[in-house]
Amino acid sequence: MAQPHTAHAIATLVEECTTEWGIPKEKVLTIITDNGSNMVASFHRNSEEDNKSSFEEDSPHDSDEEAEDLDVDESIERYGTWERTPCVVHTLQLVINMIQKEPAIKKPLDKLRHLVRLFRKSSVAIERLLGKCGLTLTSDCPTAWSRTYSMLSRALEVKDHVASVAESMNWESLQPSEWQKLAILKDLLLPFAEHTKVLETDTNSPSLVVPALLDLRGHLSEFSRCQSYKDAATLAQKMSANMELRFGLFLDVTDDRFSPLAAAACLVDPRVSADVLLQNENVRSQVRGQHREL
């Protein structure tokens, strides 16, 4: 698609594609996009979505950071009449990015980033680390949260060797308490990494969305009671509240944006049939509420 990627250009191109392929507009249940303001303006579920736009952000391809409380300008013309569903994986990334806004979490994470950069720039350090464990450190990327998890996971796997090599290079390494905080942070992010890996593939259907979100909500609820690292528990509480706001369209039948498509997909997918979802009493009442909306 040629620049500029404006709302009008995007909506026009989709119209042209559906016409070329002979796809009747009434056959399109929804269009899944990222949360870029141009996408929000191109496709919309209903007028109420304008009021929810404070949780949208600039396209990840146009900005390296989440646009805090970005409101889509009311003057932006709504070019499309398609119904839009925000990408679950992209929206999960916005929840994950909250780790960058918690000073107590960000401090040891930034210290690890600095140490990783030192290793990546030194062939001597990399050679010594490879000689000790056969592995090297991986760097992260501000626009791909999964790289942050990979950096954490690998660093914790070889932390003793990293500390040894850092000492030989006269570099400041992390303190044991900082490694412990990062280990807890990794535990917090692990389910997000697992569900993201599944949901981002092209071979899966929306039927996995509701089970994934319910599992993550339960994980955050349990983690918020963590006593070993209160900062991580506080972060989990904030992430949980953020998820409730962002994913009301899938989980809250009272939300103006609620769509029954994800719940309906669960009914026709034997992998996540009602028998599986109804094992939990809390989930049972929630799914029943969604089914009543179908």
C-alpha cells in the first residue's frame, strides 16, 4: 500500500479489494486491525467507540511508544462503515507496556538492558560467555514486547555466567535482589508470552480469544496477591484493571462495544467447547451472559 496510510486511503483500498474479489459487504462480519488512530478512523463498530478511543494508540509502525490517553480527534471524518475489532495481540502489548511505566520495575530492567548492550558491543565478552555456557544474550525492542520477555528469559538462564564475565570485564552487574525481581517479572509475563505465541499465528481462530483472556485475568488476579515482590503485585493489579477496560468488548456484555463473535466462536470450536469453559463457576456465569447476547 502506497503512502500516505490515511483513514480514507485504507477504507478505499479495502472497498476496492472486496469489489475485486467479489465479496459482498454483508458477508464481512468484522475487520481486525491494530489500534492505530488511522485504523480506528477507517473502520468502526458504532458511535460509542469514539468515547472509548482514549485506549487507542498510534500505529506501532509510526511510533515507538504508546500514545498515552490518545483521543481520536472528533474532527476526523469517519470514512468506513465496516465494523472493526481491535487485534487482541496488539492490545495485549499495550497492557504489557505498562511495565515501562513502573519505576520500581523499570529500574532493574533498564540496568539489564544496559548490561546486554555492553555484551553485544564486545566480541571479547560474547566469546567468554559462549565459552562458559554456549549461549549469548538477546536484546529487546521497544515496539515488540516479546523481545523483552526473551531478553529476560535468556539473561536469567545464564545469569551466573553473565555475572562472572561482567566481573572479568570490570562491568557492574546486577545485584542478587535485582535478579530476583527480574525473575518475578518473568513469571508475571510468562502467560502473556505463551498466549501471544498462539494468538499471533494465522492458523488460529477467534475461538481462542475468550479462553486466553480469562486465563490471563485469573493469572493477574493471583499474581496481585504476591507477597514476595509488592511492586510486581501492584503492577499486576494495574494491568488487570487495564485489561478490563481494553477487553470489555469480548468479556463484558454491558460494554457498549461488546461483540458476541468471540464467544460464538468458542461454541463451534471443539478445542474450547462450552464443556471446557464451564469447568469454572465464575466463567460459567460469564459465558452464559455472553451466550444470551448471541
